[in-house]
Amino acid sequence: MGLRTFLQRGRSYRFSGALQAAARNTTATVVARGVSMTATVVFTALFSRHVGVEGFGQYAYALSLATLLGGVCGFGLDSWAIREAVHTPAQSTRIIGHSLFVQALLSVLCLGGLAVYFAFVHRDPTMLAVSLIVGTYIFLDVSALLVISVFRAREVMAYEAIAVVAGNVAMLVFTVAGIAMHVGIRGLLLLVCASYGLKFAVIVWYAKTRCGLGSIWRELRPSAGAVRSGFPFLVMSVGNTLYGTYPRLMLAAFVTIPVVGLYAAAERVIALVAVVTGILDIIIYPIFTRRVQTSREAFARTYEQVTDFTLVVGLVIGLGVACLMPEIIFLLFGRGYERAVPIGMLLVPSISMATLGFVNSRAMLSLHKEKMMSVTIAATAGGGLAISLVLVHFFGAPGMAVTSLITSTAGFLLYFFYLRVKLGFPWITVRHLIYFTLFSAVFIVAYRIQTAGLLERVLVNGALLLVALPVFRAVRLLDWLRVFQITMVGKDSRVSVA
């Protein structure tokens, strides 16, 4: 049954509690992600113009270092906390308190390491200040994500949305005020840090007053259990952050800071789109966790339905970004970042792969395959570093973009085939062969026409979409009702989630 038929039935539908909860959480998450994406777009446009290409490169370098160390400080405990809080909600305060102690201790050590490096090893007063400020608010955000796990475990994302909105509004207000006062890069980042502090305070307040979280301070103590349980997630988290940050670190080491700024601009466009696709990351995990508890068959059925739908959604989003990449770069960063366009075009296919990547990673966690994920991520990051040593040397930033594309494709296919076999499905089907063929053709054409005019790009990419969507529909890759298992049951027309 298609969408039009569903809407034209003229009957009264009753939605199950599970579907209503999913709809509420999805709405809250969409609002939060929408506000976050909008605020990031505005902040990026204001900040990049205010500090210039070199200043933006310094910021991107510091952000890469802080994000990498943030993976260490987080210790992967947010993913562990969600899973444990779902199973034992009464122990949420103990879980959060013990985890926060570990994160706070590691954050102090990492900030000290940054200070020593830029003060004595690679002396740079500007980078010393920028890295410490950025590191502080990244580590604060890591701890906020841990407390947010209480909301996600109880599937009340509205409180997270409120905190995100408050933090992002504060960030924009402080940024505009700082630019109006003509403060430098360090002063501007201090104001951003203050907005992250405000968001953290709002998150903790809602967790305590609305979700019954007890005194975190009383539970703020070392715990061997938290360290032992979080270690598999730590390897996975560090691997993820290394995978996401090593391109900028490699470029800073072997090229120049302005080139880091160009690559970071292209990468920021991809990251902004990932904010939208990342909604799946928040919504899917609790659903997968409960499906596993119900039965392996229920989990497998849900995974296959979500995967097929996500493949198409990711391709459509990626093609749309590819069509408008030059305009997005110029709008966000200005004409001075024109050389970032071809870099961004090489990174665009990773949007589609990242969309399914969120689903696959949560499926692996639900199946308790953390160790395999850790090994795979570490291997992918190590392979990327090795490949980039060659490609960056010969091709610079485009070589790094190709490296990212190669490693993204390898990880994407590995998880896709592994999970299908693990859940009892054929490792490949005719509909997936059709998808991968069209996927390759679509993005090759989009890359070749990147220098054409806007109208030509819209017409060509639109034609590609008009060809692909009916094909996907015909092979049952695009069936939105099947994703939520919406079915007609008797005269009451009950709508439910399988």
C-alpha cells in the first residue's frame, strides 16, 4: 500500500503506543537536529568569515585534536550507559556518576597534554589557547552526551531537544556579540565555550527534575566496573574519532594550515548533512535493543526493513548535496573557499554510506559485537593512515578525500555483508546489486558535472533521481509503510509497529 492509498482510506486509524512514542521522539529529535544544524550553519558562516582561511584552519586543527582526545575522555561510556540504563533504570545515577568520574579524570589529563605540547614541543601561543578552549568545550560536550543517555534510554528526547535549542541559541547570541565587539579568535571561542556550559547545566537539571536522576556528586567516584565495561566501547570510540579526525591532522602535518581550512570547509558540509541522517542513530538504538529482547527473528526483520529504506534515503540526500555543493560552499564560507568544492564532491558519497552506517553500528551494538567493531574501526583507520601517506604526498587535499572515500566504502560493505549473513539473509540480493550499480553511476555523473551551471546540474541530477526512484520502488527498496510495519487489521484499521 502506497502513501496516497494510505491517506485516502478515509478511515480512523489508531496508532499503537510504540508508534506514538516513536513519533514523539522523532519529532523532538528532528527539531533538535534542525536547530543544531541551523545554528552550526550560521556559526560556521560567521566564524569562518571573521577569522579567515588561516584562522579557520587553526580552529579545524584544534577541533581535530580535541575531538580525537574527546574519544579517549568519553571512554565510550555513553553507548554503554544507554544499554545499561535500558536494562536497569533504577541504577542510572550510579552509572552516570561513576562514568562522569572517569571522563573528568581523563579530560584533565588530556588538557594537560595539549598544554605541554603547544607550550614546549611545538611552541605556538595561538594554538595553545585555541586548543585548550576548544578542548574544554568538546570534553564538556562529551560529558553532556553521557547524561543525555538517561533521556535516550527512557525515550524522552524532548528534554534533550530543549537543552540543545538553549545551547545553540546561546552560542549564536554570544558569537554575534563577540563579532560585534571585534574580539579575536580566542575571545570568540571562549564565548562558545560558555554556551556549552549552559547546555550542560540544562541537561543535568532536566535529568534530575524530570527523569529522577539522583545526586551525581555522591556517585562521583572511581569504579573498576565502569572502566572494565566501557573499555570495548573506548576502542570503538577512539577508532571512530581517529577515523573522523586523521584527515585534518595528516594535512596539518604534511601540507599547510590554510589547506586544512579548505578541507575542513568541505568536510563541514558533509558533517552538517550527517546531523540530519544522525537522527537514525538516536531513534534506532532503543528500538533495536528491544527487538533483540523480543526475538532474533523480530530484530532481523526490523533491521532488513530499516536498512533497505535507509539505502535509498541516503542516496537521495547525497545526490541533493552533490547538486548544490558549489552554492553551499560559497554561501557558508565565501568565494575564498572555492577550492573546497572538488574536495567536497569526492566526499559526498560518504553521506549515503554514513546514513546506513548509523543503522549498522547500532545493530552491532545491540548484538553485543563491540569487539568486532573495535577491531574493524581500528583496522579501517590504520588503513586510511597508510593510504593517506601516499595520496596526500602526491595529491594533497584531494588525495585525502579519496582516502576517506576508500575507507568509507570498505567499512560500509563489510558491515553490510556481515550483518546480513549474521542475521540469516543472503549476503547479496538482486535488488542490492541494482542499488549499488545505480549508486556508482549517479555519483560518477554528479562528479563529472560539478563545474556546470546550476540549472544544468539541477536538470541532470533531477533526471538521475527520476530514473532511480521508480527502480527502487519496483524492487521494494522504497516502501515507507514496511519500515514501520503499518498494516490493516480488520475493521478497526489498527496501525502498529512490529
